[in-house]
Amino acid sequence: MPPVKKHMQASLERTGKDYREVHEWIDDPENKNERHDFTRVLEFAKMFTDKYGEEAAQEYVYHLSDDLKGKFGHVLEDTESSVNSALTYFGSFNR
């Protein structure tokens, strides 16, 4: 998962604002798992909308999306590489 600074940079590039408060809130070490809970997205997005506006809520969602890609992106790449390696080994790749 990207560090807070990378999330802030991505927000800055998208919106012109870093949304430090949003990213630091999400990645607070004592509450990180709870605040990344997809079943609470609507609740937390509303909180950000009420406190900072709609754009902040969208940045919260982007943060979650970036973390999801960070967590599982390498799994997909590793799996694809393993499948390709196995197919090559058995002579079934690119036939």
C-alpha cells in the first residue's frame, strides 16, 4: 500500500489539494484496518463530504482503490508469471 505521502501526491495531481487530513485519518496505525473496511465506505465518505466536501470523499475512495491495487497487484502479476512459466515448462505456451 502506498505511504501517505504518495496518496497526498496523487491527490495533489488530481485536484490541486493534497488532502493530508483524509489520508492521515485513513492510515492512522491504531485504526487502519477499521478505516479501510469497504463495508463502511458510504459512512466514511459521507463523513468526509460533510467535513471537507465531495472532492475529499472522492479522494478517500481513490485512497482505498490505490491500496487495493497495491495489496493485490503483485499477486496478480506473480500468478500470471507462474502460469506462463508452467505453460512454457510443459511446452504449451504460445502454441
